[in-house]
Amino acid sequence: MSEGPPAESARAKEQKREAAPRRAGLRALAVTLPKVTKRLVGKRGFAEGGLAADWPGIVGNEIASRCMPGKLSFERHAERRDGTLTLRVEAPFATELQHLAPQVMERINGYFGYRAVARLRLKQVPPAPRAARQAPPPAARVEDEAALERRLDAVEDPDLRAALGRLGRALRRDHPE
């Protein structure tokens, strides 16, 4: 009595299934990243990572620079409507955001295409550090300016003299010795 070909192991079947959709060559990260991060992002309360990724485009740069979406939760998990979106917001901006909440929810729901968010929960966090302002350049010393003018006296062309003067001042400002 002969048995047919040996049954494939579950692992072999899985390897065939995984190998089938692969293609030779590179694919854009934007195409593959959502597939990779879907499970992780879903655990944080997002149906997709698009809300966090598109946040500045949804609420505008002004609001996006001061708050970020956290978890989106729903009372009934089967029905993904009328949820609560937790926002991490800079403490000084929280009061203003409370007044802007109806507009923010309207923009978010417009992004989803249905009423996904019915409430915003604000979680206050310390303000993000802003880019340090550069100190104004030090004023040119009188001696340096006089030395530069003496050197430029030999240049006859006024346009060239002015350009060389600007260059000399910039070099002294950027590389003081």
C-alpha cells in the first residue's frame, strides 16, 4: 500500500506563503512601513498610523507644534465611532486648545471621513524645548574696522571695495580671533 507524497509540514507551507508575495528589487518605505507597523500602532489605539503621521496636515502647523495625538479609544470596540482621542499638549497651550476643541475634532473627523472622535482628553506635558536663539553677532571693534578700511583704500573700483568690505566684516564676525 503506497501512500502519496509526504504531507508538507506547517512550516514549509508558511514559508511558501511568505515567499510568494516577495518581489525582486526595492520598494518604497512608504509602501511597506504601514504593513510593518500596523500591529504596534493598533496597540496604541490607532486604526492606522496615518493620524500621527499626518497630524500637522490635519490640525495645522501651529497646533501640531504644541500637541501630539496619543491614544484613540472607543467605548464599544466593535464600533469605531464616537471615540476619545487623548492629546499630549504643552501645559501653557491646554486652555487655548480647549476652546479650539470643536474645530480640532471637526478636522480629525474630516480626515477619517466619519465621526471617529467625539471627545478630546488633554494630557498636559512640559513644553518642548524651542530652538535656541542665536546671540547677535558681536559688534565690530573700532581697531578692526579701521584696519580693514586701510587695506581697502588701495582698491580703486568702488563696487569691488564695497564687496571686499562686506566679505572682510563677515569673516571677522564669523571667525573672531
